[in-house]
Amino acid sequence: MARGAITTEETVVRAIEALIALGSQPTVRGIRAQLGGGSPNVIARHLATWKRGAADVATGEPPPVRTDAALIKDLAGLIDGMVRTQVNGLQAKWEAKIAELQRLLLIEQREVERWKGVVAEAHMLRDEERVARIRAEREAAVLAERLASLKKAPATRSKPRS
């Protein structure tokens, strides 16, 4: 028989499908003949995998999951690394956002303090204006009283001499 026939899982499955299309039952010999050679052990392994998959399809069950401990450990490490990268990236973004918000808060607090000063000055000016107005009203009242008393007082002025 010819050696060197490519016996990958894909070529074995194609040979199985060809045999089934011809109405034959897939066997190691039949597949080997279809491929024109190949290792019977490799063909048997791929045939067994195909049969498990066909049985799973017939029963509606998913194919078995490989649970190699080293594979699981590698995947866990990979997932952990990806999660840490994502978390670190998000943490850096949030820390930058927090720093920006703290900076803006400080600016706003300074502005509030400035406005408090403006308001305090406005109150002080208002109070000074009230005091000045009250003083002016009192002085006006005193002057009005004087004027009224002067109008009521007899004319004590000397008449011009001729």
C-alpha cells in the first residue's frame, strides 16, 4: 500500500462521508482504501472521534469537553491575566477621572469662596448705605424742624433804615 497518505482528521472525515454516500459502513480498511493508504492506528483514532461525535449528534448531547488539568490551569492563567489587564485599565481611567473631578471641585470651591466674599461686601455696602440714609433722614428732619421753627419765629430782623 502507498505510504505517505495524509491522514488528518479532516481527510478521514471526508473519506467517511464518501463511504456513507456510497452506502458503505465506515471501517478502518474502507477509509484506508478511500485515502489510498495511511496509518491504521491514526485512522482508527479519527474514526473513533467521528463515531463519538455522531453518537453525540444522535443523542443530542454535546461532545465531551477536554479537562486536561494543565490546559485548565493555562486557561485560568490566561483569563486571570486578561481580567487583570482590563481591571488595571479601568482603574487607571477611573483614577484619572477622579483626579479631574477633584481638580474641578477645587476650582468650584474657590469660586464659591470668591462669591461669598462678593456677597459679604455687598451686604456691608448695603448696611453702610442704610446707615448713611438714616443719618441723611435724621439730618433732613433736623433741618426741616429748624426751617419750620425759623418760619414760626417772629421776624426779629431789623428793618432797613432810611
